[in-house]
Amino acid sequence: MKRWLSVLTPAARLSVWKVLLLSALAAGVQVLLFLTIPLDTQYDTHRVTFSLEEVVHQGNLSLAFSVGFVLVCAVLVLPGMERGAKTGYTLRRLAADERVVVLLWGGVNALLLFIFWGIQAAAALALSRYYLQIMPTEYINQQTLLMAFSRSPYLHALLPTWDWGVTIRNLLGCAVLGLSAAALPFHWRHGRKAWSTFPLVILAAFTFPIGMDGSDGYGVQLIILSMTGVLTVFGVWRWHEDEE
């Protein structure tokens, strides 16, 4: 275990602070976007006030999330690419089983993706609280937040509450994407140019927002993620055994 941790620890150190920084930047961009959107507008003789979900939609907060997510996944891949951390050399010197390292590394990556998700959810809650504080009481009630996180695909994806299908999709997505980000450098270190991680990351990033009525959508996503996870593990074991 110690020899595997000796490989994981330097890589984790390279990734953690970058993921935290990108998570904070993505949340900060969403705050700025939110603050630039007017909460009401004048139409002829009457003034229309925008709901929380309308402000989130007009501010394109989900786009900031998606870009930040893609950058975080890129950061997770880099430590294993022989840049900054001589992972391949260390593995060969310690004679560590790379298959186990890939799984452990995938677990670390999954945890970092979960942290990114948590920070964005915290930012959304903070913005929602700010919205409730500045809006006149006649425009809000006890159901304002509940309705917003039900109607807004982005807010609902961040905090699905009782929608367990979306929660499972998010958790499985963190696990599979974390594992895929660990497997890609493994293949590249052995001269195999694997590209499947990139379209998977893009697909996950830009299909993240999902409404309460999106059971068909996350059902397909669950199937894709499950198949990808199985194929990723199988690919790591198969290629390693072929080389032996």
C-alpha cells in the first residue's frame, strides 16, 4: 500500500489545489454573472420581476459550470502524463501494479469531482439566499426556493433533493469520469492513444442540467456511464495482461 501511496500522493498534491482553485473560479464567475442580470424590467406601464430560475437561466450559470468542469477534468488527467510528476518512472522503480494505481487514482479523482460539484452547489445556495434577501416580500414566499430548484434544470441537477435518479447519475458520473481520467494517462504511458475520455467529459459537462421531468434523459446517461465504467476497468486489465 505504501508504494502505491508514494505514487498517488505527489499526483494528488498537484491536482488538489488546482481543482480547488478552478472550483472557486467557476463559482466566482457564476456569482458575477448572477449579479449582472437585472431582477426586473419595465414593460410599457408595468414592471415585471424575474423569478430565481429565470435569473439563473439568463445569467448562463450552467455554462460557467460546464467550462469549469471540463477544466477540472483536464487538470485530473495531467499528473499522469509525465508532466510535473514522473509517474511512469516512479511506477517502474517501485514495481507497483498499475492496475491498482489506476483504480486508486480514479477514486481520488472522483472525490475531487465531488468537491467541485459541492462547491458549485454551495455557490448556488448562497446566490439563492441573496436573491431572497434583496427581493421585496410580496414577490417571494416559502415555496420560492423549492420551485426554483424544481423548475431550473441547472439548479435541480446541482441539488436534486428527492430526485434519486439524478443524484445517482451525479455520483456515478464522478466515479466513472474520475476513473476514466486516471485510465487515459495509463494508456498513453504505454503508447496507446486513448481518446474516449474527451467526448465523455464534454457530454457530461453540457448535459449536466436536467429538469424534474428528465427521467428518460438521465436513464440514458446512467446506461452510458455504467457501460463506460465497465469498459474502462476491462480495458485497463486487458491491456495490462496483453503486455505481460
